[in-house]
Amino acid sequence: MSGHVGSRGPDNLGTAEVPSDGTVVDELAETEAVAELLDVGQSLFAQGETFLASLLRPWNAYQLIIAIGIFVAAYLLRAILGPRIRAWMATREGWPKWRMRILVVIHQRLQAIFFVALIWGVVLVMREVTWPSRSYLLGVIATLATAWLVVAFATRLIRSIFLRRLVRYGAWAYVTLYILGVVDETERVLDTAALQIGEFRISLLLILQGAVIIGALFALARFVTTTTTARVQANENISPSMRVLIVKVIQILFYALAFYFGVKAVGIDLTGLAVLSGAIGVGLGFGLQKVVSNLVSGVIILLDKSIKPGDVISLGDTFGWINTLGARYASVVTRNGKEYLIPNEDLITNQVVNWSHSNDFVRLDIFFGTAYHDDPHVVRKLAIEAAKSVDRVLSFKPPVCHIVGFGDSSVDYILRFWIKDPTGGLTNIRGNVYLALWDTFKENEISIPFPQREVKLMGDPRDPPDME
């Protein structure tokens, strides 16, 4: 019987006790993960117990007291010297902004700077006069403080507050673990806390690494795009519309590269997301048709240069100049200070009057009339001289005046003149020309008639005629 059982036992176990869905494998993986987590936890606990026990030694307690005293001294120095340095900074009015920003950052970290300087001085002195073990703990604290200070200064280059804090706290945590020598154990603990769906596995370590790396790459991309944008905008050889297009392309390119390399750096395979991203793209294409249309219209506007920042346009009842061209809309500022956000699609599909498309010259027309007894030759000459006397009217494109008809009570004229600054307004220049006409006609006794009607009251035909 023993031989019979021995020959079939393993086969039975292999076919009956292992389900086809891999439940036993998952349970074994979970058991190994828990065992590894307990093992790492015990290791960290042992190291922490050893560290706390070392603090009970007299020389380590002395070092902690010295570190606390140095911290208090740094605080006092900050309280004494901080206001004086601040007052000295206020007198540096002619300094460049970048130099003043550096001084402000240094002033904000004065206590940390004083602490690092003092503790390293104490460590160097103690290493010369006593055993290295008597200053070991102070050396660790000094290294930590220096690393934290360097990280704080380096992350000030990141303008985004969220990205700055993300990178700063992540770097602080890493350098602290690295200096304390527990990086491997911490990575094992964070990697054990994971979620696995099929072949896809994501752990807490992967999330933290991805957040810090992508945040740092996004900060670098922001810095590069800001610097490049400033240089592109300062290049006068590039048209304004092309500047906007170049800036948009640079921003999209660098941020996309930052995201791609950040995801690849943490070990996430993007090939599995291709089908999902395609399906999402189709859904977004139907749901965000207007948004996509505005985006495409914005690119077309930038490419054909039909509208560019600074152009004066009219669209319906809106008259103003283009302030900015965005990815979805164009900002148009009117003379009364209102800012209209016009979708790019409207600028493509509707009729837009661009007053400064090829050049800034704009011709304006005004109409007026004079009495029939005034000489038309004199009226035309006086009207042209009146228009020339207005500041914004161009002299090298002289005004012209023509008779356009004989009205019921006046001879009708049209006065045409050119300006080159439509952003300065059109109504005000017309008003100034009308005022100049009024003054000129008044001085030369040219009358501006207005319609007159005579009302004649007829008597009642039934009344008897007057016999007298």
C-alpha cells in the first residue's frame, strides 16, 4: 500500500490541490511579501534600538547637547543680524533683480546657514582635540544639515510651488535615509507595499520615485521653456505669430519628453497603454469637438499669420487689439478696457476685419454738408487743411475731400484721411477731425445747414369768406 500511495501521491497533489486560477501562487507570493516585510521591519527595529542605545552613552548625550546649543546660537544670530542685513538690502536699490532675489533667499535661510557654519566649526575643532567617536554624531548632524540646506537652495530654482515642495521633500527624505544608511531597507519596505493586477505591479516605492522624478523633470522642462521663450520673444527677426507658435511647440515638446522619460525612469512600460490611450482619444474626440476645433484653429491662425498679437481687429460688435493668442482662444482688449476671450474657431469661420494685417495704415471717412451759397472749392480746401491740423492724421498720405451729392438742404461732402495707429482708437480721431472742421468753418463763415420745414396753417373751407 505504501508503494501504491507513493506512486500516485505527487500526481494527485499536483492536479487536485492547485486550482487553475493560480490562487495558491498568489497566496505564496503574499506570504513571502509579509515575511520579507517582517524581516525588514525587524532589521530596522534592531538598528533603531542600537541607535537609541548609543544615545545613552555619555559622549553621545554631550554631542546632542552641543547640537542643541548650536541651534540656539544660530537662532540668536538670526535674531540679531537678520534685521541689520535686511536694512542693508533695502539700500541696494541699483542692484539687478537676480542679485536681490539671491539675497532674499539667503536672508530666509540665515538660521540654517549659521547652524551649518557653527556646527562644522565645532566638528573640526573636536576632531583635532579629541577622538573621532566623540564628534561622530555631530558629524552626522552637520552632514544632514548641509544636505538639507543645499537641497533648499537648489529647489528655489523651481518656480512652481507644488513642484518645488514635491522635489524638496523627496530629496530631503532620500538624503536623510542615505546619510543614515537605511536606503536599502526603506526601499524594500516601500516595494513590499504593492498592488498587482495581472502582470501590472505598482508599489509605493514606484509611486514615490515617479512623483519625485517626474516633478524634477517637469521643473527642468519649465526652466528650459521659460528661458527659451524669453529668447524667442526677444528675437525681432521672427514675426509675432511665429513666436507664439514656436513657444507653444517648445512647451508641448519639453513637457511631453519630461513625462515620457519620467515614466520610463521608474520602469513603467508604456506599450501596454497604447490601446487604452487610443480608445480614450476616440472618446475625447467626440466629447471635446469644440476644444479640438479651437486648438486646430489656433495652430492654423499661427501658421497663416492672418492674426498676430498687436493687430487691431473687428469681429461683430467687438473692436480692439489682439493681446495674446492662446491655444483655445484669442484675448482681444477694447478701448474701454474690456477683455474679450474669442474662441479661435470664430476667428476662422467668421468675417474678421484686420485693420493692421499687412500694415498699420487705416483710412477713415467722415461725411458733412454745407449750405448751397458756400463755394464748394473753398469748402474742400478748408476741409483738407482742417484734417491736416489734427496730430494723428498722416501728412505723407494727404487728406482728400469730394462732393458726393446735392441734398435737400446742403451740399454733401466726404473727407478721407489716413492714420497709422488704429490701436489709439477710431472714434476719437473722427471726433477731433469734426472739431477741427467746426472751428475752421466758423472762422471762415462757412455754414452747416440743417433741415428746415415751413408749416402753413390753412383755414376751414366752411368758414364764410371775409367780405372786407
